Amino acid sequence: MQLLESGLKVKEYELLRRNFSDTGCFRFDIQEHIDPGIKYDPLTRIYGIDFYVVIERPGYRVRRCCHCKSRVGVQHHATKDDTMKWFQVKFEGVILNKSQVIAA
């Protein structure tokens, strides 16, 4: 969670609406490794970081569990609106449209 917060701090807690998927996930990237304060390792040659966050509701692990595996109903899946609302509440984030980024 700390790495996610440092990545969002670099983005100033602003994400585009298109960064959120219909399946309850969101992603963003940072162009340089120096931004979040991570020590540079020349052996790995990291120049940027991609963050991919999956939001699941409680009880969703039955889909992945080996013992008594089961399907999860559509009503129990996280939606795009749920994920955007969670991002705004948890991180006090701002969701921008593409037109707002160009105007800024």
C-alpha cells in the first residue's frame, strides 16, 4: 500500500477516467524511477513503473481457492463506479476527463 501511495503522490492523486476498467481495476504508470523515491538499481534497468490495482469485494477468493471452488455472481463483482468511488474516498483522489488534461 505504501508503494501505491507513493506512486499516486507522484501523479498528484489525479487519474484519468480511462485508467479505470469495467472489471473494477485501475492502472497508471510513472515515466521515471526517480519519482517515487525508489533507489535505482543499474542491474534491473528500471526506467518507469506500471501500477495495476485489482479491487475485489470480501468473499471473492472462492473463485481462486482450490478447495470448494465456486463462481462469483455478477452482482458481487466490483464495477467501474465502485472502484472510482473507492479511489476518491480512500486517497481523496481526483478523476479527470481527457479534455480536462489537455486544457490544463
